[in-house]
Amino acid sequence: MARALSDIIAVIRGTRATKPELADLDGPLSASDYAVWEESIGYSQWLFENKVDALKAEIQTIVDSNVFGTDEWWHEKILEFQYDPANPQVIEEIAFVARYAVIDVTLRIITRASVRTINVDNRRQVSVKVAKLSGSALGPLNDAELAAFTDYTLKLRGTGISMEIVSLFPDRLKLVADVYYSGLYGADLVRTNVIAAIEAYCLYISQTKLDGQVKLLNLVDFVQAVPGVSDFVINAAYGRDQATAVGSATLFNRIYPTAAGYIIPEDTAGSTLADTLNMIANV
């Protein structure tokens, strides 16, 4: 902690008084000269100690707010990635932290990210899956964006951290389910709200859960919170990556790990939620 200026000057004067070789220099003029030097050096030392305190406080704030290497930390840093093809966004080390010299949120192109730490051959590997918004639809980064993002992560990684980066079109989720609803609500209204709840869940797993996995137990909770829904029974659940035909989708009964890290409801004609949700009124 920085000392008071008066304390520093007192130490300097006390030290001078212990130096017999300086005693012969005492006198009106010499004393005045000493005072100038003591106060000048004292002020410089006081300023230095305060600068050190400020730097310590900044470093502690960084340490307290950033637990390096956790999935949550990586998720935050991934969404902070900036890209401008005409103006390279260079990472610099500022106050012992690798970051952009200029923060420009308008250059942040990644809007979806999932992060999972996995074990590969007894080594820790960070699995990262990202996507951007293109118009109103989600999609993968292009080659130039992906190359820039990969370089960005290299600047942030510690020694020995391996990373797998994937950027694909969204997976698709097909649900064949029975929706039991109260007769006080119309079937069309409940269906619309159930579809919205499933879409909200798909958004949730890529923005909040970070792991990009569909968990039917959690999805059911989203649907059962819809007004008018008394029960929601999933008869079959299918997941597929964008390159797989709907007829070859993977049937699962509990958890589906997405290939892209995020997912949208099936959009193939005849297999959409509007086609596969069976509305049953309570009687």
C-alpha cells in the first residue's frame, strides 16, 4: 500500500541524518537544497507507489472476474471475437491480458457458441462450436472468418490447451409428440405457443447451457410451462446434422449431442412441428 508523502519524506530525511559525511554540508543554502531534493525524490517515490497500487488493483479485478480456461470463460471470449475484412482486429497484451486495443461491439459476428471441455487421449481439449447470424438465419462462419477466429483463439490459449473448432449449419430437431391441452384454450393457440417454447429451448441450449446438447427432460419443462398445456408426451425424438437426410436422422430418448453446437426445429416439409405435434383436448 502506498505510503503518505509526508512519511516518505520523513524516511529520506531520517536516512540523511544518519550519514555523517553529509553533516558538513549543513547550512542555510545547503538545507534549502536538501529540502528541494528530499521533496522531489519523495514525491517521485509517492507517485510510483500509487501507480503500483493502481496496477495491483487492476490485476486483481481481472483475476476476480475471469477464471481462465473454464467453459464459461471461453464462451464469453468467443462472443467477444471481432472481425473486419478491411481492418484486421489485432489482439494485444494490455495489463497482462490479451485483448483488443479498441473494443467495437459492432464487429462481433458470432451470435451462437457452445463450449465443452472433453478428454481426448487423456488430454484436455476444448470443443468449440460457433455460428453467426446471416440475415434472419443462423449459419456457419465463412473460410476467412473461421481462419481469423482460429487465430484469435490461439492468442488466448494457455500452454498445452488443445482446441477443436467447428462451424456448421444448425442441426435439426424432429419431435413426434402428443400435446394435451385445456379445453379453455384453442388448439391453434396452444400449438403456436408450444412451437415457440421449443424454439426458445433450442436457443437456450446454445446461449446459456454452452454444451450444445438437447436434453428432453429440460425441453419438456419448457413446453409444460405453456399456458393451457396439461401434459406433453414425446413419442419419438430425432436429431440430425444439416447434411443428413431427415429420413436418416438419429432417434434418441434422452440426450442428443449436436454436431453444430446449436439446433433448430426440423424445417423439412411434412416433418415440421406443425406436422408432428398431435393436439389432444382434455375431456
